Amino acid sequence: MQISLDMKRRRMKRIVKEHASAYAFLLPYLVLFSVFFIFPFIYGLVISLFNWNLFFPEETRFIGFDNFRRIWFESDGIYYRYFWSGLKNTLIFVIFSVPFLVMIPLILAALIDMEPKGYKVFRTILFMPTVLSISSVILIWKWQFYTNGGFINALLLKLGLNEIPFLVSQPWAWISIIVVTIWWTMGTNMVILGAGLKNIDRSLYEAASIDGANYIQTFRYITMPSLAPQMLIVMITTVLASFGVYGQPDLLTNGGPDFSTTVLMMRIRPLALGTNANPGIATAMAVSMGILMVVISIVQAKIIKRRGDA
């Protein structure tokens, strides 16, 4: 019995010694991850179960899931309208932006993968907007979209066409937000998909060419299945980022016209930090959106993996 215990101890010491360097490298990340993600997440869950008063902490009291009831089911309440209208606008953005944020980078990555003349310069130009802050991006594009004196409308007038109220009417407000988002963020997805294309075995394309497959067939039956891991990363990160949209509608349209571009994050932020703050309601909204994002990500992962294995 003693010999068995000694062997187990020696085995554990050997395992710890072999993995000590890996644990040492992981420890700073785990600490930062715990401080900036795990702790805030758990603390947010706690806040969502309280009627939290920032100015009079002594009045804070536990109310269980009442905040969730108010935003999910209390149809005559203001927080119910805030939550569902904000979620609806967020879903509109996700539904109409994600396909473009995946397909356009995929097409660009496929074109660059052919390595035409000057492709490195072209790739750099497409990636450059991703390093800009959202404030810089909005300053660049807002001038383009202005009704009076904006570049696009000035060009339309030169061509004898009518001006388009991009930022103050629908569907142009959503179109403007989506165009800005695509221009700003597509470079990251393009690089990820481009790296995946470089890893595909070229002999597969040669075999397909010998068998008489055209480019579309090759792309469908070789390229897309081989890109399944990169597509999974791109789809999940793009959907999660799109659910968290805030800067584009806030700075470009200020949530208008008539609150039609007021996304959920624009409702959560003032409720969490504004003068009429209600952190319990704000965190309940954030947790609800987080649960929805997790469910959608899991469904996406299963669909993409199934197609990749097919």
C-alpha cells in the first residue's frame, strides 16, 4: 500500500515538473481572464438578482429573478419595451450584416489567394481600416453621408440625381451602418480566411482539375469543406461582435430615426451608468443577450462542423 502511494506521489511530481513551464506561461493569462472576465461575469449575475441602488446602497435588496420578469414578460413596462425593441434592432443588424461580413472577406481572400500582380498592396489596403478606432471611422464616413455637403450626395447632384438622406431615414440608416461596419472590420476575417486557403493541399485542386471540375465545383467541394475550421472561427466571432454593436449606430445615427437603430447596447449603457441608472435591469438585459449569443454560437458550431464532416 505504501509502495503504491509512493509511486503515485512520484508520478504526480513528475507530471507537475513536466508541465511547470506550461503552467507558468498560462498563469498570467488565467489571472487576467479571471479578473476581467470571470469575476465581472459572476458579479453581473449577482447584480441582476438585486434591486441595485448606486446612490443609496443601503436600499439595495434581493429580488431574485424579478428583473428578468420585468424585461421578459411585463409588457406594459418601459424596461420591457427597451429590451425587446433594442434586441429587435440588434437582430436586424446581425441578420443583415453577418452574411456580408463573411462572404465579402471570403471572396476577397479567394481573389488574393490567386496572387495577382500587386496582391500584397491590395491586401494591406483592405486590412488598414481595422486598425482605426470607431471614432476615426465615423468621422471619415459621416462626412460622406451628410445630406448637405456630403461627398456622396454632392456626387449624386453632379450626376443629376436626387440627394439621399442616408442618416435620417430608413432603410438608408441601416445601409449606412452596415456599409461602415463592413469597411471597418472585413480585413480581419479576410486575413483569417486567407490563412486557411494557404493551408489547403494544392494537390486536391490538381486532382479536381484532372477530373474536369470547374472553379465553382472546386470551390464548393474542396475549398469550403477545407475552410470549415476558419469558417467556424469567423462566423462565431462575427456574430458575437455584431451582437455587441454600439459605436456605429450611436455615433453615426444617434439611434435614429425614431429609435429604429437604437440597439440593445445603447439601452443597457445608460441604464448601467446614466443618471437614471438601474444596474439590476441593465445586467439582466446583458445576461439575457449573453445567453442568446451562447445559444446561437453553439448552433452555429454544430452546423458548420456537420457541413465540414459531410
